[in-house]
Amino acid sequence: MGKIFKNMIPYWRSLIAVLLLLFVQAWCDLALPEYTSDIIDVGIIGNGVEHVIPEAVTAEEFERAKLLMTEEEQAAWEGCFVKDGERYVRSISDQKTLDELDETLLLPLLLNQQMSALPEGASGQMMMDEAALLAVREEAEKTIDTMGSSLVRSMGIAYASACNRAAGVDMEKVQSSYLWKEGLKMVGIALVMGVVTVLVGFLGSRVGAGIGRDMREKMFCRVVGFSNAEMDQFSTASLITRSTNDIQQIQMVCAILIRMIAYAPILGIGGVLKVIETGAGMGWIIILAIVVILGYISILMSVAMPKFKLMQKLVDRINLVAREILTGLSVIRAFKREDTEEKRFDSANRDLTRTMIFTNRVMTFMMPGMMMIMNLLTVGIVWFGAHKIDAGTMQVGAMTAFITYSMMIVMSFLMLTMLSIMLPRAAVAAERIDEVMRTESSIQDKENPDRLTEQKGVIAFSHVNFRYPGAEEDALSDISFVAEPGKTTAIIGSTGCGKSTLVNLIPRLYDVTGGSVTLDGKDIRDIAMSDLREGIGYVPQKGVLFSGTIASNLRFGRADATDGEIKEAARIAQASDFIEEKSDGYESAIAQGGTNVSGGQKQRLAIARAIAKHPKIFIFDDSFSALDLKTDAALRRALAETVQDKTVIIVAQRISTILHADQILVLNDGRIAGKGTHEELLRTCETYREIAKSQMSAEELGLDGPAEQKESGVSSDE
């Protein structure tokens, strides 16, 4: 939970606004049951009469009521009314004052009501001295104490209604007026609550979306900064899942946390306070319901929690399998492996499906169980409330309000427990994202890196060793050579000998584990990576294009390259012919991954992209493998004219590609087996000689004839 909450800190202003709005929403929510109770008890049962003090009384009733009052009560009674012809009209409208007067005058007015019910001949009993009056009041109080407060107030309201009616007050108008007044108040509160709810939803969704945006941005920036070692640690499929599905889980939970979790305690505490105000004495029913709910939820979560943790790993797995199948679809079809791969995907899919079905089945018991508990709670409240109504200690409206408040309290706990369905997955997702965010790239600039004001392009390897993370043996051992500007250094060797690994050390895709690589005499680990990579034009073994246009791909390394520069780069890379054949030329669309161009075209565009950057160092990692010999020779010839003052490093499989290199390194099992020109290596390096013989005839290589034949063989290749 802490990992989720820390993402909300930047949005503290919105969270405070949401909290204030939630208090307003809770106030509205808690106010409505009171109005419902008043409509039932006052508007319907009490005919709209709110107070024991009548709105109007006849002159006779006004005088008779004073007979059973003390002097203080008589003064209060007289202060309530003003004479209006043959009747007295209530002059006080302040609700608080009327409530106080209700408490003060309730007893004498009830006594008056009881005395009025006596036979006419017994009216003499009203003429009492003060001692007799006190005795009668004491007996009446004892009788009233045996009655419920609700019944007593109902009797007082009945007395006020009778007085109003006798004084000519239109009781139907009083009732309808009260119902309209209370109804309009409820409508107003409902409208306010609706507006507040919309605002809370808007702000909550906005915060949740903002959190998702920030997390995706941070995660993307972190992943982009990873070296190849970290990319090997986290699979691509897992990083995609973490950047999409996991962040979406957290985004959704954050939005719900703001709207539900913050609201639940406010509503629950408010409901408890309102229940206490009712004085119904049935709080134990609510406590029992809450205990049962918590126990029920605990049982469900103990069963489902392990499966929630497993679910994200299964999502990773199905993402991995699907990605492998989709990217390798052509290979799968070529080897007729469709059925096998379908079974592999089906296995991963079924594992995820079974887990999701299990958790969903467990969670399906939640709502029916909750509804059962809530309905039993309602039945219990009605059962015990009916006895209290019968005893006169509770009114019907009060019981209705108590039921509503009880449902609110239970619902607040239900909101908290419902979130427990999503929290486990979100917690797992947060941990997985945090794992990526905690991972620091193993390749970083030092604290105060050296800046390159001018780059010459001299690359020197000095006794370099390299071992992949977790490997038991070195992939490269004791590599030493110098690549200089204006010269071409070629690297050749058998598959898996470490050629690509070697050139990956130059732009610091990996860092050496022994020795050093220097640029212009400075260790590349001391140079700012931005400066180092700015001067390198790298063409990977597999041509990679990005969705957009041909022009946007050629400008990928240098956004300000002019049209003339990218056309020149395409000409050198032998790509201008097929580009100009397209109807849109350089504005022709490139699909995702460059799927709408052939392998050779993709490779030539990748080479043109590097040339358009105008770097000091060119690295071609077996970048000519998809080209035919004619195109290869033409490209190298055009490239030679452009890179005369550049450092060129070429990784190649074909001897014909590197014949005229100034320096050829022959790698064998991660070590340099030979170093020199083509002619020197033919004489001194057995490994190079074997590679050469496997690709060219002895006559072409000049091994069985004079030097003229050798030169002739070379020129024929060109």
C-alpha cells in the first residue's frame, strides 16, 4: 500500500479538494434519512405539525391551558401568542426557541388534554391550589415516565393538531406545505450530492490518470536508460506487461481509493454518530453485522490471495508466449509448428483462465453473502424496532432512519472490503514496478564526466576482457587493437566468437569487465555517454526501422539533416533507386518494424541513417549480409569516398567485404587469433585462411599463382 500511496503525493492539492468534497457528500448522504424520518413522523403521522405549541388556539383553550401551569410556564405560554380576534396566533417562529418551549410546556399541555377529556361536571377539579396542582403534576409525570418518549411527543403533537383545527387552521394545507418544504429540501440536497459526486469522480479519475501517466513516463525513462545487462535481466515481455497492465491496475485502484476508501470512514463514522443520536439502543445489531462481515471477507481473501499473486506472473507468461509466436510467425509456418505453438499458447492461456475463474468464483460469493447479511440486519432492526414502537420508545420514521444509517455503516465496511478484491493484484503490480524502478543501470556516467569538445575518433582496446552477467567464462579475453581515423578495421570470425560483443563495448551497451577501451586517449567510462554516442554511427546486425516515413527514419540520428543530406546518404547506401521508385519518395510510409520493406532495403536504410548523422566513428555490425555482391561492392566503393577521415569498424562474415580493410582482426573463441591486412593474414593466420578458402577459390585468393592473379581476383570481386 505504501508504494501505491507514495505515487499520490504530487497530487496533494487535488486530494485535499476531494476530501473536502467527500465531507460535503457525506453530510448530504447522512441528512437525507433525517428528512425521510421527518416526512413519515411529522408530515404523515403528525399531519405536518412540528411542535407541541399550536400555531393557533381558541381564546377558551388559551385560558384553560394556563390553569395547570406554574407561573413560569404561564409566562412562557402567554409569550408564545398574540391575540388575533377570537383566537390566539403563535408569534414565535424560531425553531430552537420552539424546541425549548416544547420541552417546557409539554407536561402541562398533556395534563390539560387529559383534563379536557373529563366529563363537563368535573371541571371544578381544575380550580386547584398550588399544592394540589403540584401533586397532580407529580402523579402525571410518573405516568408519563412509564410511557415512551416517542408516544409522549406524539400525544403532544395530537394536542397541537386538535388546537389548530379548533382555531380554524387548514390542516390539509399545513400538511401539504410541510411535505413540499421537506421534499424540496431533499431534492436540493440530492442535487448538491449529485454535483459533488461528479466532481469527486472527475478529480479522482484525473488523479488516477495522472498517476498512471507519471508512472509510465518514469518507467519508460528508467527502461530506456537500462544497459543490455538490465534488458537481459528483465525480459521484454515482462517489461511490456509492467508498463501497461501493472500500471493500469495501480491507476484503477488509485482512482477507487480516492473515491471509496476515503469516503468509507467518513460515511461510517457519520452513520455511527447518527445512530447514537436516534437513541434506539440497537447498536449491538450493527456491531454484530460488522463482525460477521469482517469474518466472512477474511475467509474469502485467505482463499483468493495466493491466486491473485500468481495471476500477474501468468499474465507475464502469456504475454511472452504470444510475443514469441507473433514475432516468429514466419519461422513457425516454415517449420510447420503451428499446432505445437497453438498448444503452447493454449497451455499458458488455460493456466491464466483457470486462475482467473477460481478467483472470480471465490469473489462471486462476496456480494450474495453481503446482501444476505444486510437483509438479515434489516429484518433484525425491524423485529426489535417493532417492539420499541409498540412500547412507545421509537417512532416509525426513526426506525426507517435507523435502518438507513445501519445500511450506510455496513456499506462503508463493504466498500473497504470490496477494494480488497483489487488491492492484492495492485500490490503485486506495485512491487513489480518498484522492482524495475529500484534497478539502477550498470552503465552510468561518473559524477563529473569528461566532455569531448573535439572528437578525432581514435578507438583503442587495451587487454580487454568481458563476461556477461551470470556467465561462468569470459566472452572476450585479452583484446588489444587500435582503430584510427581514415582507416578501416574489420572483424571476422566464426559464429559466436564475440564479434558483435566486441563492437557493443564501444558505445557502452556493455561495460568491459577487464582492461579498458579509450577514445582519443580517454577511457570511455570517464566520458559523458551523450558525447560518446553523439560521435558514433552504429548500424546493428539486424536493421531496425521505426514507424513513420523514410525521411523520418533517415533523420533519426540527426533531426536537422537537410533533404539534400538524406538524399546523399541514401545514394551512398544504394537506397535511392528503390526510394525514388515509390510514389511518395522519401515521404513513403514505413510500417512498424519496417515490415513493408525487404531485408536488403531495411539494411540499406539503416546504413543511410548512420551516414546521414555524419559521425566520426562508423560501426557496421555485419550490416552488409543481406546485400548481394554487386550492391555490396557499390556501397563500399561509395562509402570509401565519404569516410576518408572517419574511423570505420566493420564486422563481416564475407571475405569480399573486408578485402581492402587497413586492419583485419580474426576472432576465435573470444580471442584475437590474427591481426593484419588480408595478404598478411593469408600468410600468417590459419583461422583466416580457412575462412577465406571456404568462401573463395585458391586462384581468387592468389594462393596458387603469382601476385598478378591475386590482384586480378580482387578486382574481379569488385
